[in-house]
Amino acid sequence: MIRLVKISDAPAIARIYNYYVKETTVTFEYAPLTNNEMADRINSISASYPYFVYEENDCILGYCYAHPWKERAAYAQTYEISIYLAKEATGQGIGSKLLKRLVDECRKINCHALIACITAENAGSIRFHLRHGFKQVSSFKEVGFKFNRYLDVNDYELLI
């Protein structure tokens, strides 16, 4: 089931996200978030933008949200999106369901463009976004640094 996020979801969301922080280059954060830090982020984002979780048998297996891509007024109808799944929940179609719900909600609030910022070596996420109609619109060389190496980042866009 996909539902709106609640602050009480913070521990489950932190657990999902912190795997990616500690083990991957999917996110460029270095330090795992505490449950309180995650709750603050959830509160801040969900107050103004779509934020959903995928829950099955009282267990959160994934989440997604949209937030402003840039701060200037001219970008007000463009959002950046994030989707994270529990490691054990990948490959089951949950990401596709979350993305569909997020895109539908963004349409309702007059969003025009969605941006997915993806580490260039994250082939799974790139395939996922391309399969759902996103097109690559930029490539930045060596703009991130994690695990003692520079990383490229690509932006993918979906006009809705």
C-alpha cells in the first residue's frame, strides 16, 4: 500500500536510507542520519511537497518524495525527486508503483518537470528512470567525492 508519510515512519526510512549512505555512492552523504534528523527532514519536505511510503505487512519497504530543484521563482514548477527502497525490496515493482504515485501527485499540483539526479555508476537507477520516460539532460564529471574517489552525476528529466 502506498500512503502519505508520517513522522513516525522516520526510523524505518532512516534504516532504508542509511544503508545507501554507508554502503553505496547512491547518495553523497557520509554520515548516517539519526531518527530525529530523518524526522526533521520528513517534516520539512512533507509540509509542502509530496512524500509517500510503500508499506506491506506493517513494514515500510520504500519511500519517495519531491522537493524544489532550485530556489529561484522561475523554477517553481520543477521538482527533484528521490526514491529509495529497502535493499531486500528491490526488483519487485515497488519503485515503479512509488514513481507512478509521485508523478500523478506532482501533476495535480501543477509541476511541469521532474529531475532525477543520479550517480553515473548507478546503472540500476538509470535503467529504471529511462524505462519510465526520463531522458538524460546533463552529465557532470567528478562533481562528487565519496569512498576516496571522484564521481560523475547525470540528471534525467521527465516533462509531465
